[in-house]
Amino acid sequence: MAHAHVLGLPRIGAQRELKFALESFWRGEADATALQATGRALRQANWQWQREAGLDWVTVGDFHWYDQVLTTLAHVGGLPARFGADPKTLSLTDYFGAARGTAGQPAMEMTKWFDTNYHYLVPEYTPSTAFGEGVEWLFDEVDEACAAGFNVKPVLVGPLTLLFLGKETAGLADRLTLLPALLTQYERLLARLKAQGVAWVQIDEPIFALDLPASWAEAFAPAYARLASVAPQLLLATYFGDVSAHAARLASLPVAGVHVDGVRAPEQLAILAKTWPSDKVLSAGVVDGRNVWRCDLQRALALLQPLYETLGERLWVASSCSLMHCPVDLAGETRVDEDLRAWLAFAVQKLGEVAVLRRALVDGVACVQAAFDADALAQGARRTSARIHNPLVKRKCDALTQADARRASAYPERAAAQQAWLKLPPLPTTTIGSFPQTAGIRAARAAFKRRELSHLHYLEAMREQIRLAIEKQEAYGLDVLVHGEAERNDMVEYFGELLWGYAITENGWVQSYGSRCVKPPVIYGDVYLPEPMTVTWSAYAQSLTKKPVKGMLTGPVTMLQWAFVRDDQPRAVTALQIALALRDEVAALEKAGIRVIQIDEPALREGLPLRRGDWQTYLDWAVQAFRVASSGVADDTQIHTHMCYAEFHDILPSIAALDADVVSIETTRSNMALLDAFETFEYPNEIGPGVYDIHSPRVPSQDEMTGLIEAALTRIPSGRLWVNPDCGLKTRDWAQVDAALENMVAATHVVRRRLVSRAA
Ligand code: GLN
Ligand code: ZN
């Protein structure tokens, strides 16, 4: 029979149980036994949900204490040797040491898992990397599930993906040369699973969705030939993109089945099915694992039916990817209103959708008519809802012209107009926006939310923080001040709460890395700004000082990227709607006398599609959205933007195309490596490469920052260089911020004096 399964579930727990258990273990408040008990309970709950939904398998091996890549390394004895742990007796403490750092060793590097907001730990491959035996966790979990009577399908990150996602260090030339040794360990793992009585193993090779170099693509067939000879039946899982370019390769791989993503790339299903070999399963991922929308059952069934006619029971029904990228259970959601709830499905609900689709396919829709009827009602209500479609927004979008995405004058004229009133010294100093989010601020916000603090008292508490921030910035001697963002719980959620078309969930948490979870807002309708969101805070701050106060907004691409987005219109359209709302906010700030305005776009780089061929289209609409948000101002209003968390070398032309007057950009973690790019690409406007790594409690010395400013001056002319930290200061404490910013201003003064004497 056609099977129904999912590629994995979230492991954080419906109430973020894993987060709390991990953090109390790390604090030494709970022991390993307590942590293990939480893990067991979470796994059992996930398996139970899958069985109750009517899936054929429960996925085992999707539970990870910190990260799936790290756990896979632990299985093949591949943790970086620098941690000195014995792979065979690796303890949880050793495992967490690699993830979080130890007294003697910095943590493994972290980077984004494909185009998700999940971060994995980057394997480190050296010439002496020797794989070997590792932990027994997967086998234990298989036993655990079997003992509880579940039908198990273990999942493993595949060997090619494990190698590809790592980095070569200590002079290793090509990590692909490690493949034979790694395969020996996968053979051991798979043979062991087979001995445990496992029939199918899901082996994830998502790198098929990337621009895969030929040497890597060609490595698959021989590698899987080795594995197939000892393994249970293998389901090779791809996701996050179109893999139809590899259709012939996938069809001839010595595996028993292949999974493809039918949400990101539905067209590939028919292409693959057409020539699919008669001895292979094709698993079609038609329930979206990356978003929160209820599956349109009718549409999904229409996609599956022709495949079923061709493939019969060789067609499996599945989620598009692991469900770890969506929140756990809608049942725990109290903040979203009833209408909107009816349009949503979190992981637990998606299990039911997969099962219903399989039944409709195999036994006919009549068997699951109630589910289809309920879904049709919800889909119809959503399509026609007045909450989604705002004619005013549509009119504004239609009325946009190219001129709306262009400042009135070019940068040199604007710069002169701005300097005429700003009268900034050379190398102006500023910060990125937030100041410490102290326990006091968080307590006031929580009390306000619980209605224990009146609105008036809350406002006054925030104003007091603004007064403190302004006073301190004047004392440091900064040139362009900020209000400090005390009132913001989060740079996206704060705006999401105030914009129409956005909904905030109470419990829609998704793992970001380790114990860290994020709660992306849901964009469900046309985005509209009913009234200004930041003007009173910024205007209050400006009333306290003669120095210019910089208004602070989150840009359209970041507001999109860090949310669950609509699936009923292109991302580009949603971005444009957000841009129009922000354009109104920018105008309101300007009118209120805030004439330096920063629009943060830290997520611009991470929005890039997985395949390079798709980059330009994305960059074009992303840049357009930023420009629509920022171009409605007078020449003498100064627009800033800010970027962090990424390398920017390959998108510098697009950053320049934003045409912000000033960009501040993270650079200290890469030791100002970004500056090398300016040898070949001259950034045309003003730029502030960060000179203070705010991710660390360490306070950089004045000399250190003097050195960094001087380094920046070798690439950027003094007339266009700003001095600022790498990012916002909300995670630091005031003592660190006081010391670091005093040093930063002092360092700037030293370099300014040198500039004068050099000119003389
Ligand atoms: N203005 C924001 C802050 O300072 C920017 C945060 C970010 O770039 N992630 O906190
Ligand atoms: Zn930042």
C-alpha cells in the first residue's frame, strides 16, 4: 500500500520542554538523568502523534540534543579532534562542549541550514580526520520505539551531505577524499540497523537542491552502491528545491526510493514519475514543512492522483521536508483568533493531513469526506476573507511608479544637503539601535502584558530608559544618537504587532539552534500601516537632545524573511506591501523632525535562493522593496541601513543598489575581511564597518579599535567612513557598553587627530 510518512518532527516539544531541560542541565540545576527523561518523553509524544494520525512509520533519529549534523558526527566518530573527547564514550557533556565551546576550545562554527532559519554546526575536516565508532544513541532510540510497539523508520543525514556541509581546515585540500572512510562508518550504522530489524532507513541528501559540483554528483552512485549492499531499504530524501535536473541520476541510484519536495517544486513530481523505474518508491512531499498554512487537500490530491495512476503503491505521501521548521501544535495556540486558526496547521495537524491524503488516494475521497469538506470551507473562507484583501493596499501597489523607488537626487548632492545641517565631524560615530535589554525592561514589559502595570506606567518606564540612553550617548560623545529600542521585544514581532496583515502567535516556536527558539509572526493578509509605529518614541528621544536622533525601522526583506509568509501570492508582492507600509512610517518620522532614519536589513543576504541562477531575480525585488520604503524622503534626510550575520562579498553591488546614504555592516568577526572586497568594488556611499564585536562580552581596547579604523581607511576614504559597533547592543550589559563605546569614541578622536596632522 502507498505509505504515509513525514521526514521528521520538531524536537523542542509543544511547550519548548527541550529548551528548558537543556538550559537547566547546562546551569547544573538538573542532572543527565532528568535530561534523558525529558528526551524520552518528547520522543514518545512525537511517535504517539504519528501513530494516532495514521502514518505507517514513526520517524526515529529526528530527535537531537542540539543539532542533527552534530549528532551524525557523533555517530561516525567525527567530532573535531580538538575537543579531545573519546568518540566511543562520548558523553552528553562532550557533545555540548563541541556545540557551545569548552574552557579550552571555542565552539564549532554555526551556519544556516540551507535557506531555513535553523543553524547547524559546521563539521571540521582536516587531513587527520579519521572516522570511527561513535555513540549508540540511534540504536537505543530504535530499541526504545520498537519496545513501545512503533513501526520505525530511522533517519540519518547522508554521507555526501555530511561532508559537503563541512569545512576543510588545517590544509585539507578536498573533503570528498574522506568519503571512503566515512562510508565505512555508514556501512556499520546501516548494517546495525538492519540487524535491529529495521526495514527502511530515510537518508537525507538535501544537497541535491544546491548547485552541486559534478564531482559531488558523480560520487553518489558508487557511494550508495557500497551502502545498499549492507543496508535496509534506503529512501534517499531530497528537499528544499527542484532536483529534476538529476532525474536520471536519482532513478538509477541503487536505493529503494527517493523523496522529493512537491511544495517548493511541484512540477518535478510529474517529470520524475514519467520515467520512474518500476522497482523504486517515489515519496512525494506535498504537505508544506516550511510554513504554517493548512494544506489545500483538493489541490494536493490533484497533484497526487496522476502520480498514483502511474506509480500505484510505489507512491508514498509525505511532508515536503522535516516538520522541524514549523511550530509543534496548534492546539496550544491561544493568541491567534478563531478565523485565522482555521487556516493554519502546525506539525501535529500536518501529520493528519498526510494521512488523510493517503486515504483519499487509496480508498477514495468519500472515506475522508468530512476532512475534505472542512478543508474546502476553510480554504474558501481564506480565499475570500476581507481580512486578507485590502483594496487600499492593492491600489497603492498599482499606483507605484519607478520614480517612487528613486531618491530625488543622486548621493553626492544628497550628502551635501545632509551635511549642511548635520555638520558631522569626519568619521562620525553612531550605534546600530538597541541598548541593553535589562532585566528591568523585560520585567516591565511582562508586567504590562499581564496587566499588572498600567499603560501609563509602562510608557513612563520606557521613557526613563530613553532618557538614560540619551544621557549616556551624550556623555560618550557620540555624534548620531538612537533612542535605544527599549520598547521592542523583537525587531520583527514589535512591528508585526502594529501592522495589519500580521498575526502574532503565543506559542508558535521554531528551533533556531540548540535551545534557542524563535517565534516568527504570520503574515496572512495585505500589509497595511494603520498609524505610525515609532514616531512618539523617536520624537521623545529627539526632544531630549540637540544631537540628531536616528529613527529605527526593520526593513521589508527582514520583515518578510523572519516571518511565516503568505503562500497565496509571491514573496515579492508581500515585500512590496511591507515596503509601502514602511514608506508611510518613514514619511511620518520625517514630518516629526526625525531626519536620520535607519532601515535594518540583516536578513537581506540570507534570503538568497539556493541556486545561483535564481539570485538576481530575488535581489532585484529585494532591492526594489528597500528603495520603495526609503525613497520618499527629502534629499537632506539621511537614510541608513544595517546588515549583519553574513558574508557580503558576493552581493556588494546589490547593497550599493539600495542607495542608502549610509550602511553599517558587521565586520569584526571576520577581522574586516570584507574590506578586501573594496579593492575591486568601490562602495559609492558612506559606510561604517563595525569596529566592536557585540557578540562577545569582551570590551575591545581603544588601540584595537584605532587599528580597525585605520585598516578601514586603507580602503574607504575618510569622507565616507563612519565608526560604529557591528550590531545592536541589546544582549550586552551597561558596564560593557559604557566601556566599549567610550573606547570607540576615544579611538575615533585619535584617528581624527591623525587625519588632521596628515593633511597638514
Ligand atoms: N536595530 C537593531 C538593533 O540594534 C538591529 C538588530 C540586527 O541587526 N539584528 O538591535
Ligand atoms: Zn545587526
